[in-house]
Amino acid sequence: MTNSQKQGKVLHTLVMSMMSGVVLFGACTADTPEIYRIRNSQNHPTTFRQISQSAQTEAGRTIATFQFEDEQSTRLEITLEFKKAVPPEFTDGSFHLIMGGENHRGIVSPVNFRYLGGQGDGVSVGGDFQFSTSGSQYRFHLPLTSMNTFGY
């Protein structure tokens, strides 16, 4: 093998390694809301897919609702409430899970959150939130998401 062939092979290997890293990084950063089941302190993806989202804003309060469904027609609704303040405040969170004919309701707590806007340019919310049923613990990952809000 000539010197230029060796250099070409090294360059090809380097480029392919870099492209693999970019693909893996992109696959690990969710740009859509995701629901994870927490087991042994680790997040495990679920088959929940978002089917709708809505938001209402009035008097410095934003209520955002996200609905999900999985392959077994299990339904999940998560509602988050934020107060426009300095700094912004997470004021309430709840969930309603309908699984196998059983209803589960409870509190959603923020692990971290972001709330941006609200001064004529729309609202964006994001963060990580946790909730649990009697037998399972879940994490809701919400990338910073622009919400089309309407007054209520």
C-alpha cells in the first residue's frame, strides 16, 4: 500500500468515526417530548408518543397540557402550570394515566425546567419532570417547546 493510499484510508476512517459520533449524539438528544420509565435509577424509553399539546395563558399564568398514547392504547395526560415571574415559577403539575382500564392520577414534580417568553413573543417551556404510580416511576422529558397559547 502506498503512502497516499494509507493517508486516504486514515482520513476515511477518521471521517466515518466523526460521522458516527454525530449520528449517535443526534439519536440521544430527543427533540420531541419523551416518557421514560425509571428502573434502577436509569431511564428506559417507553412506547408513548405525543398525540397533542395545548396551552393557555392569562394573567401571567401558563397551563400546558400534553397527551400521549402507547401501542396498547394506554393514554397519558400531563398538565404543567407556570407563573411568569423573575425567576419563572413552576406552580403545579398533574398527570392522568389510563392503563388497562385503571385510572391513575397524581402529582408531577419538576427536576428542572425552563420557561421563556410571555411578553408578546409567545411562550416556550421545557425541562424534566417526574411522576409515579403505585408501582412505577416515570420521567417526562420536554425539550424547549414553543407553545401556541390562547387566553382562557
